[in-house]
Amino acid sequence: MSRTAVITPRCLSREDAAAYCGCDSLSAFDSWVRKGIVPRPIPGTQKWDRLAIDDALDRFRASSPSIQADPYLAWKAEQDANAR
């Protein structure tokens, strides 16, 4: 019996990165990149790092007064800062 592994790619195309972010168009995603909401592609490639996108959106959410920060993420950030 063979098992099929589901692999979630870490590097995303522009289209996949836009969909991952929930942007309804590529122009909206490009705007997010220009504004620094999400990072630029990996240098020398046309691919976006999924984990870098997650980090950028987490930082944006935490710094935006109009978006409620996740209490767990706030606690974790405090724990990480205290551990240093």
C-alpha cells in the first residue's frame, strides 16, 4: 500500500502568493508588495517565501491599530522578548 504525501510548497509563484494572502487580484498583491505589507520575492527569483509572508502579515497585524492582535501571538512575543 502506498501513501501519498501532501507537500505544501514553501516557495510560491506570484499568483500563488497573491492567493495565499487572500488578494483578489495581482494588482492588489503588487500594491501590498510596494507598500511593504508583504516582502518582495526571494532575491534572484520570481518566488515568494510563504513563511516570510506569514511573518510580514503577523508583524503588520500587530502594528496596525485597526486590526486586533491575536492574544496568543502577543503573549508569545512577550515571552520571546523576555527570553533574550
